[in-house]
Amino acid sequence: MRFPFISKSKRGSASKNVRMIETRSAAEAEIALAFGGGLPAWGEPQQGYLIWQEVCPGNRYDYRVNIVGREMAIGRRWNKPDTIFASGHSRIDNCDPDEAEPAEVLEFCKKFFETEGITFAAIDIVKGSNGWKLLETSIAWPEHHLPWQTRIFVSGRPCRDLFAVIVEEMEAGSFDAATPAAA
């Protein structure tokens, strides 16, 4: 991998358990800890694995896309000051799903959700050197990622209807044994 790169734990939120690895010696120290006594981490020590991710430079924001059954919502999350990380920052804007870049993101996400059989999740996306890159997935998100009064689902329905949408999608069978398309 090229330096710098990002190292993260399988658990965390708001950029907790996310580290920037800048040198070979820092990478070797992470390897020794992860496969030794464990990396100190929020929640529980990170032990027996590493998740390393390339840095996608030049992004001032990422996209958070939520799927709830057949509904999707998209927001642009601006990076925290003086970092490349948007996670953990509450500055998130609505996106017009018909604008070029958000439409590309939604198409990427729709294919990902369909391929993996995912009907309830939030995913974070950035632009990489050769297309859109999935940074992470989540099945829980803070309330400010779906501001009740301002965010809307792609269908135009307000996010303040989230719980009604969940019930309707349950009744429609949207969460019943989702099967990945690739299987």
C-alpha cells in the first residue's frame, strides 16, 4: 500500500477507531499489536485482523446513503475541519438526486444494495481515482444524519416519516430474507 493509508476497526462511529498510517514503522507497529496483544480501541481491543483502506485524496465531503426497504436518502457530509474525515461531523446537506454527481452515487449504491441483498443500511461513499469507493457500512446512524425537518427520501417523502416508512416496508415484505443478486 502507499502511504499514507487509513486503518480502522470493525467497530466504531464518528471516526472512532480510525487512524492515519503515515510510515512503514507505524504500519509494522499496528501489525504487531493487532496480531499480538491487541490494538487499543474504543469499545474493545482490535485483535486478530486489520482493515486498511487507501486514501482517496481531494474529497472535501463524502456521501451518506441510507436505504430503508425501497426508499433511499442521500446526503453530502462535509469533512471535519483540518481532516479528510467526514464521519462524526454534523454538517450534512441534502442532495438533489437529479444532479449529476448525486445521481451517479445513487446508481452505484443501488447496484451495491441489490448485489448484496441489503434493504436496511447506511453506507459512506467517496470519489476515488477510478470511480466511487465504499468506505463503510452501518445499520445504525445518528439522528442528525436524517434531519427530520429538512432531509427527504429520493421519492420526495420527508425523513421525519422514517418510522412510518419502516413499518410500511415491513408490511410490504421489503426486509424478508433479502438474498444477494450475486448468490
